[in-house]
Amino acid sequence: MIRKEGKIRAGFVGFGEVNTPREFIDTRCASVVKELKKRGVELTVTAPVSDDPEGKQARRAVEELSKADFDALVVCIAGWIPTWAVIQTIEPFKHKPILLWGLSGWRERGRFVTTADQAGTTALRAPMKEMGFRFQYLVNKKDSAPRYDEAVSFLNAASADARMRHALIGMSGYRDMRLYGTLYDGTLLKKTVGAEIEHFDLLEIQQIMETIPEKEIAALAKKIRKDWVFVRTPKEGTVENSVRLMLAFRRKIEERGYDAFSFCDVDGVKKLLKFAPAGALTLLHDVTDIPSVPENDSYGAVTELILKNLTGKSPAYLEFYEFTKDSALMGVPDYVPASIADGRITVMPNAFGSFGEGLLNVSRLKTGIVTIARLGQMDGRLILHAVKGEAKTPEAWEEAGWAPPAPQLPSLEVFFGKDSDEFLKNVLGQHYILAYGDHLDSLRNYCAVAGIEFIS
């Protein structure tokens, strides 16, 4: 069955004891189904199960659910239910994430009415944990609103995990600048996240570049001269170099169906092709919705893809330049996607050190609440570090080494709301992935599903 991109897909089965009036169980489970669908969850629903002595209802639910393809199972406890009936129903789906969700009662004729939902959930939690089920335990409370959004957050994380299990990330080259923090353990990554990283040589890209028709290059070069703001006029061939490289990268990405992309920057494109690739990657984000990060940043690319699967939007990478007591100056010395630019893409033809001229992206960045995150490896296990912050436009600054006049790099000052030392004691690398909005709960749920330690 073909997975619909971005869908939150779950199975749903409710439970209630055989002596509880069936209409109480059916009506309340139907209400939950309605609310989940309203929030975008695509559900496969089977009728509620009771503890009939022959176990016929459990077998019927297993048969119906087994015909569908879903990423997580909602176990909706709408009343007291002996544990065996639930386990008999959900055992065949033990490999999937499960939401153990207890409902709450209602008020009627001046009093509160309950079907002892939480007798059912509290009887289940410890046995399910002991049996090795991967589940989140969620309880509606009689004095609070139903926890629909929390349920959807967990189900979204489960669907993101399912997509990551089949993800393919393309990487041109390996270990740019001989960095250690961008390396990865392929077996650990496959076991925990499921994603695969496929490497290819920059020579393949150079060979593709030589086959691209000049008319195609000229047409696209003309378009970006019109669409982008150029701080000054580039040298002859600078725009065409960026277009040619982008078209070669895009062809490789589309042929292999990569979900994310990284490349050898300093020791690759700049050293061997003799120009900076920033313009090519800026353009790549204009024409295809794919997360990317430079410098063969393996876990950075994986982090980007996790966030894209959780949020539906491609995030961007930034790196650290300076810290204050409660903030970090984060910027990029090359490119950002248009999705995070505040206004039109602005580029400055410039060179850094001994590298030839490229189209440096100097766009102003959007501000607001952001989440910055990074996947990393520590003591043979994967961890994910993430914090929420408020991104503001920084003061004027420059990075030494650029040909004068030095550019104002795309940057943000991210305020943590606490001492930056709290962040620094867990920092995992120079690159962190940025997404607008507060996504800590989504990342926490994803890590719980995938078996990754979450640090915030």
C-alpha cells in the first residue's frame, strides 16, 4: 500500500466491560474518533471490544485492523475492562507504537457518572510496560478538557517515525574538513531511526554538469537575475556556475529519490570546482522542497528530516558564532532557503579566503519563536538535544576573512530564556537545525517512539 506523504495514520479500538451498557462505550468512542479526524488523523476504526468469554470480539478486531496499514494504534479505554481482553486484541500490533488512552465520565442530572475508565488503564499500564509494549499513557481527567491535541502529537510522532524508517539521504562525499562531529554510525542509525545515508562522489556531479544544455543554464540564470536581489554585479560566469551545479545536484536527487541532502563543501565544491556552492543550494531550495545541510553533516541532515516529517515544512541549518549570557548568535556563511528569509532572496557575489567567487546568500531572516535541535551520538547511543527560544534580529556584525566589504551573514540572535550555560552543557555540534514554532513536545514524542534519549 502506498503511503500518503505527510498523513497521520492510526488504528483505533475502544474497550468496555461486557456488563457496561454498550451505548455508553460506543457513543464515547465515536466522539473521540470524530475529534481525531477533525484534527487531521486518518483512522482505521474497528468496533469496541468487550470481555466476552469466547474472545470473539477481540478476534474480530484483530482481523479488521490487520487488513489496514497504519503507524500507531489508539487503545481507547472507555470503561473498566479486564486486562486479558485488551492484551489479546493488541498483541498482534505490539511492534507498533500504542496510545493507551483512558477517557473520563460525564455529568448528568446534577451528578458525575463514570464507567471506571481509569480502573481499566491503571490495570493495564504496568503489565504493558513489563511485556515490552511501546506506548504512551494518556489519561483524561474529570476536571480538565479531553487531551485530543496531546493524542494527535503522539500519533504524528509515530507517523513521522514510520516515514523515517524508509528515508534515504543523499550525500556527496564524506567527512568534509575531517570533522568528527559530522560522522555517523550507519548501523546505529539504521537500527534506531531507520534512515539510510547513500554516498556518491563529487566526480559524478561534475560529469552531470558537463551534460547540461547551455540553453537551460542561460534560461535559469536569467530568471534568478530577475527574482533575486543582487547587492552588486557578479563576475562573468558566477551565476552560471551556480545554476549548473544546482541542476546537477537536482538531477541526482530526483533520480535517486533522496529525502534529504548533504555535500562536501570546503574540501569538495570549493576546493575542486573552485567556487562557493551557496548560490546553487539557495536555488535548489527554490525549485525543490528538500532539507539540506553542508559539510557532510550526517546527523544534521537526519535532524532536518525528522523535523520536516513532524512539521510538514523543511527546516534550515544555522551554526553558532557567539554566545551571550542568555542567547546565541547563529548564522550561516553560505545559504538559507527562501522559507526562512524575511523578504526576497538577497545575494552578494563574494569570495572567502582562497576560494573563487560564489553567490553568498545574505538574506534577512524571519524572527519569532523557534526550536533548535540536533541529533547526536554519545556512548554508543543516539540522543537528541532541543530547546525553544525567541529569535531576534542581531546587531550589525561580520565574520573575518570575507573580501571587503564584508557581508552581513544571514543570522539570528536566539534567546533561551535562561542562562546559555544550560544549553552549552549539552551542545552536540556547531550546526543546529532551526524550525519556527514550538516543537519540543513533538520531538519528545518522536524520541520516545524511536528509542532516542531526549535532552532539553
